[in-house]
Amino acid sequence: MIRNEAEYQLATTRLEEERGRLTEHRDRLKSTGLSDDEIKRVIDPIESFHLQLKEEVESYERLKRGEWTRPDVNFTAHCPRNLAA
């Protein structure tokens, strides 16, 4: 979770660097003759981390703009009856 502007700046820099590394890594794997399925198995975990960081950056950017949305959770469904009333 990004908590301040300094962490946001680091995260956006990291995101750009990782995007380039991910493309280079995919190209290197392709040049070794691996099949698309084999490349996908190698890239998926790396891409998952990249997407998580991207989501954190986007979430922080929404918060900076004042766009806060409530989680899509039915709170009363998880409360004891006497608290939900």
C-alpha cells in the first residue's frame, strides 16, 4: 500500500522500469525457442506482481483525486443481528 507521495514516486518509477524489464524478459524467452505456454508459465508470476503494483498506484491516484468508493461489501450480512438493526 502506498502511504505518501514519496512512496508513490518510487512506485511509479518502479512500475515503468518493471514494464520495460517484463517486455525484455518476454522477448529473451521467445528467442530461446520456448513455446507460448512455457513463456506464460514463466511470465505470469512476474506479471502478477507488476499488476499488483499498478493497482496500488492507480488506487493512490484515485485517493489523491478524492475519488474514494466504498468497498462492495454488504456490511450487515456479516454483523450480528443486534448490530445490524
